[in-house]
Amino acid sequence: ELEEAKRLKTLTKAKEPAVTKDGKTYQILANVSGPKEAIISYDNGAEGVGLYRTEFLFMNRDEAPSEEEQYQAYKAVCENMKGYPVTIRTLDVGGDKPIPYLDIPAENNPFLGLRGIRYCLQNTELFKTQLRAICRVSAEYDLRVMYPMVGVIEEVLSANELLREVQADLNKEGIPFSNKMKVGVMIEVPSTIFFIPQLALELDFLSIGTNDLTQYLLALDRDNNSVAKYHSPFHPAVLTAIQEILIRSKEAGIEVSMCGELAGNPKATGLLIGLGLEKFSMNSPAIPKTKEIIRGMNVVDNQTGFQVDSSIRTLEELKKSIGEG
Ligand code: PEP
Ligand code: MG
């Protein structure tokens, strides 16, 4: 019973906002993969979903879910978030996420191949079905859509074109949707760092995917144990990239959040706040702790920006200096 009381107290505290001692509020969102996880994340104090990985709805089955099935699933996540905003990521297949019935051709380098938005733009029926389901839910809930694995601006233009086609169809059929639904992309392919102003012209928000950003920036397979010891989001190059993304997004006037694993790493909270991140999206269990860390800090103490300490020579030393190792 004591345990239960303690648990409830922790959860009550988790539902309160993350405000620093000097009064700055940070938005803490959840990464989820379906309606059940949304319930857990709400209980853990999530103020919305920053990343809904829809590929799980497509996995472990023989054919793609219908528009109706997708509509029900997306709606259920929104329902379970009780009005908080939900960011739905369109299908991110390929690479480490194989789905047999989609029959992606065998590739020598799947992580550099037909992944994420690239697959969807070559399989527009599947993509448009998903967009239709998303648009339908946007009529009733605060829903946003996000494209994964964007590497060139043309992908954004094509995806948005298809989105407009879907909306025009719904309009013709008299099916309600919101024409104010926000659209964004993941910043996880390093090239995107260099055309943030162009992205800002086409989109409403960006979300930093540190898992793939680390993999592609360092050319280190995120799932390969033989190179795992070098794979770290604390690598100075990755941290510098994150800093650049935050600076450039602010300059371009586009909203930016982070949904890669780094966002929920307690060793990174202060660092990310110092770099200027204001919206964090993470796995539910990390939410109460992150909020607690934020409540205990002063923003001004962290606002020194990130500078690679030149006396640090190895990744090992860097990790130690941050307290990761
Ligand atoms: C990422 O790449 O950081 C990310 C959040 O997406 P995923 O882990 O699903 O590839
Ligand atoms: Mg990714």
C-alpha cells in the first residue's frame, strides 16, 4: 500500500509542468507506438505525443492496415492523450524496420536505400491511404503530421503535394478534415542541417532524430555491435550538429523539438537546455525524471552554449566529462 501511495504521488508530480527554478517552462512529450502506450505516457505526465511511430501498426501482419483501421488507431492515440497535441510520423519502413508484405527489394545498403519518405513517395497509394486516415482524425483532434528520413527538399515538396491531393479528395467527398494541420519533418539525415531556411518555408516544425542523425553523421550503423563503442550522441560532432540545428531553426523562425533517444537521457537534459532546446519527446518512463531534473535547475546556469573542450581528445574522455561513461 505504501508502494502504491508512493507511485501515485510520483505520478501526480509527473503531471505537473516542467518549470525551472527561474521560471522557464519546457514542453515534455512522449514517443509512442500505439494507443496503449499513449495511456501510459499520459499517466507519466506527457503533455502530448512528439513522435507516434506508426510503423508498428504495419508490422507483424500479412497486409497493410486499411484506412479505417489506421483512422481508428490514430484517433485512439489522440483520445488517450485527452486533447494534448499528437505528432503522427508517416510510415518509416526500410533500414532496421523490414515489413515483408511491402516487398522492398533486397538492397546492399538498406539504411541508405528505400527508407521512410523515400519508400512512401514511390508507393503513393499506401502513403495517400495513411494521409487520408491522418487528415480525417485532424478534423477532431490537435494532430500534426511528420515525414521521416527526408534528405532533399524535393521530398518535402512531393509529400506536401500528395497531402494537398488527399485533402482535395476529402473536400470533394464532403469528409471533414482540418486545413490547419501542422506539417513537419524529422531532422535525422545530416544534409537537412544545411537547408533549414528552405524547410521553414514549406513546413511548420522540425524534430531532431538523434538516433539516425548519429548513425548518418558518424557513418556508424546504429545496430551493429562491432562499432557500437563509437556510436554516441555525445560525440562532439553530433552535439555541434544539434547546436547548429537549434540556432538555424531559431533564425528561420521554425519550431523545433527533439525526439531521438538523447532527449530522454538525464545526462543530456542540462546540456540540451543550454543549447536552447525547449521541446523534448521521449519514452514515457523517462518523463517524470526529466521533469524533476528541469525543476531543479536554473536556465541561466546552463546557457553557456556548447563548445568542444580542446583538452578532451577522445570520445571516452568526453563521455566521462559529461558523466555518461
Ligand atoms: C531517430 O532516428 O532519432 C528517431 C527518433 O526515429 P527512429 O528511432 O524511429 O528511427
Ligand atoms: Mg529515425
